[in-house]
Amino acid sequence: MKTVKFLALAILFAGLSAFTLNKLNAGYQVGDLATDFSLKNVNDKNVSLKDYKDAKGFIVVFTCNHCPFAVAYEDRIIALDKKYKALGYPVIAINPNNPAVQPKDSFDLMKERAKEKGFTFPYLFDEGQKIYPQYGATKTPHVYLLQKTKGGNVVKYIGAIDDNYNDASAVKVKYVENAVNSLLEGKEIEVKTTKAIGCSIKA
């Protein structure tokens, strides 16, 4: 009888473990709380979300140097930061790629790219690639819109910046802008998830 109970508990535990593992692998879903991080910025200083005392939330963008999709969005990411930082939603860019796999995404080259493009936002290096798996990011770029609450930073939108990476002038739907505007207006976000279009993260 004890053996049967033990086996039942073992099976239950294994099932829960598998569920937990799958949940971790899937990353955040809309409504989840995003944990804070401390990552090195291109100015060699570490940045955490808690540093932004007056922020209402964050536009967290996983991006990089080499990916043509990421490069195509650089000016639009800068524009998002310039538009929404003063309204309480700054951009926090994170490079999730392993420079051993993609040398063009090294920390030194991140510094060069940030200076060359005049990034107005932190450009952080996910050293050891510990943060992007928590979020569940798979592409560059991949956006996670967070809203700061008393309980923590709640994920409100996940996906693409807009519906046309190739031509900014041909964009019909600005997913991130619409989502941030909804939060600022106290409205429900209509489109909470979209498919991120970009290069696969280089692990």
C-alpha cells in the first residue's frame, strides 16, 4: 500500500515538475509579473528597472547589432523612447545574443553601435544569457511592455513593434504605440500579443 502511495506521489511530482519546467521554458505570458534584472549598459554601468523611480512602466526590447530586422527597427525604437520616456514608459534595450556564436554582437561592438546611432536608451548586455529565457524572447527584436504596479511589473503586451519591419512608411498598425497609449489612457489593450518577426536569438 505504501509503495502504491509512493508511486502516486512520484508521478504527481514528476507531472508538476514537467509543468513547471514547461512554464519556465515558455517565458512570460500577458498578466505575469516580470522580475527585475541588473545588466551592464554600454556606459559600463549596471541598469535595473528599480532605478526608474518615476517610471509608469517599460518598453523592454530584445534586440542586437547584426540582425537586419533589428537594424531596420533601430530608428523606430529610438522614436518610441523619445515619445514615451517623458510619459513614463522608457525603452530598455537588451542584447540577448552570445558573442561567441555571433561576434558582431559583442559588448565592444554594442558600444560602437549605440554611439553611431545615438541611442537615447540603455543598451544592455545579457551576459550569460540569463534574462531573455525568463522573458521567453525568441527573436530580435522582441518587445515586452511592462506596467509598474504596487505588486510589480506586469506584462501587458508581447510581440512585434508594428506590422511592417521592412518599410516604416508603410506601417498600418503600430502595436507597441497602441498598447502604450491604451495604458496611458487607462483603457484595455486591444491587441495584447503578436508574432515577433526577426532573427532567432543566438545562444
